[in-house]
Amino acid sequence: MDEQKPQFESLDPADWDDTRKLAHKLVDVAVDHTRDVRNRAVWRDMPSDIRERFEAPLPQDPTVLENVMIDVNEAVLGYPMGNIHPRFWAWYMGTSNFTGAMADFIAAIQGSNLGAGNHAASLIDNQVVSWLREMVGFPDYASGTLVSGGSVANLIGLTVARNTKSGIDIRQEGVAAMDKPMRFYGSDQIHSCHQQAMETLGLGNRALVRIPSKSDLSMDVDALRAAVESDRKSGLNPACVIATAGTVNTGAIDDLMAISEFCKTEGLWFHVDGCIGALLAIAPENKWRVTGIEFADSVALDPHKWLHAPFEVGCALVRDKSAHLKTFSLTPEYLEPAQRGLAAAEFLHDYGIQTSRGFRALKVWMSLREHGVKKFGRLIDQDIAKAAYLTDLIDQASEVELLFPTNINIVCFRYDPGGCDEGRLKSINTEIMLRLQEDGTAVLSDTTVHGQHCLRVAINNHRTRTEDLDLLISEVVRLGAEVTG
Ligand SMILES: *Cc1c(COP(=O)(O)O)cnc(C)c1O
């Protein structure tokens, strides 16, 4: 054997001093990238030479890390989605924060697996869950788990609801053993992840009854009452109401108090999809909007949205801890807890479907400690004030109209020069949206609500300033004239 060659290879660098220098450079790049975000285009399309770099074959042999970093710098950092930019308002994202990003780095360095164990990361995971529980006013006996995002958080809540309300030992017997088909209820504005959850749970899309929304886009609770009554009469098993606190289309909030009362009387599971709005509970001026969320049986929320944690982190909270554990807990012989040592701790994988779990708690923990929850609450109020400002701008502009009342931080509007039918308006507005993206000015998205197409600005963005919104409206008017001109 070659004398120079160590007996075993490892992934550690040959020279830690070189690595330190490279890591320092990386930090400089990261700070500049974040500091200067406002000066760059929100988004730009990738030229073919950039795309080609991502089509290279599986590397068999090493590349000097510095050269890999050049690609990261030019191709990866150069062509982001854009959602950390002050003028990104599409879909519903968070804007991230530098401390959270540092936390992700150090969490990976520390490297713990949060499936289980008696170690610091587990305690932080528990602590973050209990802080989130406190934010929405849940009792301290409730359980919770950090997951990849809102979709999985909702799936967790709905799974506990299904198992608890099925009337059978569903873990053993499966959905086929239910004597009556289950029914879950949500408004026609419900997020698509619930349909996927129903399909995944083996209940099927048909078991998710869409209750009509009223003109304010919140669930019509009278229609809910009628649907549950009629389903009972037809021999179905009404099981769960999914209330939305902040719909993705317009930010509408279902009447949580009324739905909570209704669920209590009817013996239904009360789940709240709070991916957008649960955290309103920490916002001094707007927390009244989610009164009643504290009575839910389960809540899904999304720290990677209104807490601006870097992706991914969602959270499922369940009021009845034993129902939560009963749904997921499973201890194979190789994962038995111990009396002492590393395995002497509650097993966190018992609260969901992942065995290995990343240390996503740290980014929430560090940012909350740095800023305090009060500041995050003020930032939420501030986003809602920005949306009100944009709504005023739209009211003042003659060729731009608001299509739905602005409830929280989502504004739905369109450019309308007059004399166009719906089809023409849709194509004009789609073109405006695409040109805004391609110019790198702003990224917004569009949607169709109650049959009306509109541009949609979701201001979940601690970097947005009023001048950004001024620019948006002046550009919409300019591009609108250009498109129709
Ligand atoms: C974002 C969102 C979800 C899905 O959450 P992800 O974090 O994207 O998985 C579910 N419901 C609502 C209302 C949302 O806004």
C-alpha cells in the first residue's frame, strides 16, 4: 500500500486552514448577497450556459472546492427564486432572515438527528414547539411537532382527526373497515394540500366537502350546518371541520368562534389551517381576527411564512396529546428508550411520520431569541398596514381596481382600462404580471376567485417599503398602457 495514503478515507478536508479561509469567503458572499438584495432584479431567467451547468453528468472524480464555489456564486446565487427580495409578493412565502440562515448552517454543523435522544437539540425542538403553542394560546398539555411545512402539518392534524373519529382501530384495520364513510368539511377556498391529505389518508377527495364561501370569502357556517345535517341523515360520518385562518386566495378568515361552537355541539374535530393566519395571534393590532383558534383540536402553522424562518419549517399542534401519540407512536425493538444515557428521552418521531428529523428548530429559536416575539408580532401588523397602503393606492389609481376586500396582507386587483371582456382582461393582466417578472421589477402571482381573475400581491415581506408599492402601481399602469396600446 502507498505509504502516503491513509488507511481510511474521510470527508474531512486535508487542510483545515484552507477550509477556514474558504468558509470566511463564503460568509462574506452571504452577507453581501443579503445586504445588497434590493439592488438586484427580483428574478431573471437563466441563459442556456447557466442551465447547462445543471445538466452535467454525475461527477466521478473530485473538483477543487473553490471551483465548486464559483458555480455556487455565479449560477446558484445569481439566479434565485427571488423571495427574499423586497418586491417579491407571489403565492405565499416568507422572506427569510440572516440569523435563521446562520442557524441552518450551525445546525448542520452540530448535526443532530431530532428523531430522538437526550441531547440539546431535542430540548430546543421541544422548546420551540412550546413557544409556538404559547403564541396561538394553546394549553401547555397540548403536543406538537415540527415538520417540513404547512402541508405536512395539516396532514398530521387530519390524520389524528381521522384516527380519533373513525370509530374503529384504524391503524390495525385500515379505512376499509369503517362502517360509515367519513366526511371532512372546509370552505371552497381551502388550500389544495387538504385534498392531497384526504387522498393520502385513503378517504378520497369526495370525502372533503367544500362549503360555499360568502362574499367576504369566509366559510358560510349556515351552509356548513346544513351539509353536516344532511350527511348524517344520509348515513355518513361527519368527522372534522377544517377552518382556514387566512385563505391563500384572499386572506379570508373563517369564523373560528362559530365553527368551534358548532364542532363542540356536533362532536366534530375542529382543525384550523393557520399556515397564513395562526401567527396573527402574536400581532397586537390584528390578533382579534383569530379569536377562537385556541379552542381548536389541532392547528397547522408555518414559521417559514410569518416568522420568516428559512425553508423548511412547519408545525402541527394537537390539543389531545394522547390522541396524537396514539396516531403515530410506534416503538420498534431497535428504538427502545433507555433509563439513562442518550436514549433516555421522549422519542420525537412518535409525533409524526418521519423517523430521522433535521434540526430545523434552531433557526426559529435563534431568531426568536434575537428579536423577541413582540417584534415578530409588530412585523405582522406592519405587513397588514402595507397591504392597506397598497389598497389605498389602488383606490386612487384610475385604471386599477380592487377585486376583493383586503382582509389582511393579500391584495387582489387588476388593471382595467374599460371596455374589455373578462377574457381580454385576463390576458392583459397575465401579460402585465409576466413583464413585471421578466423586467425583474416585481414578482406577483395571479388567481381566480369566485370566477374572477386577478393579480395577487401577498405582502409577507419584512423588506418591503412603501416606495416598492408605489413603484408596483406605477409600473402596472405603465405596462397596462403598453400592453393595450
Ligand atoms: C402555505 C399554505 C399551506 C401549505 O404550507 P406549505 O408550508 O407550503 O407546505 C397550507 N395552507 C395554507 C392556507 C397556506 O397558505
